Amino acid sequence: QGGTLSNALVVEEDGILNDEPLRFPDEFVRHKILDLIGDLSLMGMPIKGHVISLKSGHESNVQFVRKLASIEAGLNRVYQSRNPDHWDIRAIMDILPHRYPFLLIDRIVELDPGESVTALKNVTINEPYFQGHFPGHPIMPGVLLVEAMAQSGGFLVMSRLEQPQTKLVYFSSINSARFRKPVLPGDQVIIEAKMLKFRQNICKMSGVARVDGEIVAEAELLAAIVDR
């Protein structure tokens, strides 16, 4: 029915505009709590957790719900299944020239030709770089996350070529690289690469790597297509 003076508090510089006095000493807080509960219901599912709100409002509440929804969506996406629409490691090796120990994507799960690609990398303790990075505290090197983005972007570029086996993708620059969280053994990294520009044999792409729906690394990449 919308807000009225019977179910809302209206405050201006001169004080409260409502005709009736406050019914509870903490009535302002109660209104904020009800607003938060109502906004959380936009998730469409029960939330099991302890929510602490500080100076909240509908705008920040909705942003919080959107963040929760994006994380939940990432957790519920199952990439390990053998979907016939996915490109397995053999299909990747038909397109990319990389081989062990430097092939850093295991599967292509989504491909919008010429526009975007989603790949996954299963990180295991058997990765050779964990022997030295770091002993007793294994962390996937950030530069290899960028390389995984580059290989995902390379697949996006090469998959649109008629004879990808005759070409290579040379990456010429990396911009705006950021590493937000460490990637550990047991993590599954979801990599999304998007085409920003493609002119002649030069392409510009953005890459984002996520673990459990949270961004762990991102960068912009510039590459050139050359003859093999």
C-alpha cells in the first residue's frame, strides 16, 4: 500500500512530522530492522547467518543482497560434470599449443564465439610450482593466474580462426592487474575472459579469476595473432 504516517517515520530538521509520539524508545531501529528483513527477502531463500547492519538503508541493503546472490550463484554452479557442451582438455589441446607443465586451464565451460569464454582450472598440490612457492605454505603464483587468463583469452581468439594450428597468440602487455586473494591447493578457479577490441590481428581482452564466487585476480591483456 505504500508508506504513510501510520507505518513510517518522517523526520526533518524541525523534528518528527508524525502526529503521534514514538511508540517505542528504539522505534527508529525497529524500522531499520524491518527494512533490512524486507530487503533480504529479495534473495528468495532463507538466510542462515548473523547479519550486523551499520547505518543501513534500502540502497546498501539491495547492494548487499546482490552480492550474496552472486556468491550463491557461483557456489551452485557445477563445472565438474561431463557436459557434452563443454570443451575438455583434449579439445583445448587441439586449439592451444601449451603443454605440461604450462597448460593452465582444464576445461572450457562456456563459449560465446568472439565475445567471451569461461574456463576452469583445478588447483592441486601436485602442481610443480608448489615445491618452491612456498615450502610449507603453498600459494599459486599470481603471474600464473594471469597466464591462465591469457590462455583462456587465447582459446577465445584461436577458436574463431579457421586454422588455429597455424597461429600463435603473443601477449604484448598486461594492464590493471590486481591480486585480491590467495589461491590454494584444492581451489577451483573459474576464469572469465571477454573480448574488448579486435582489429586486424590485435585484440584487447579483460580477464577475471574467481574462487567460490569471489574475485581473486583480474587484468586487462593485449595480444597479437602471429604465424606459428
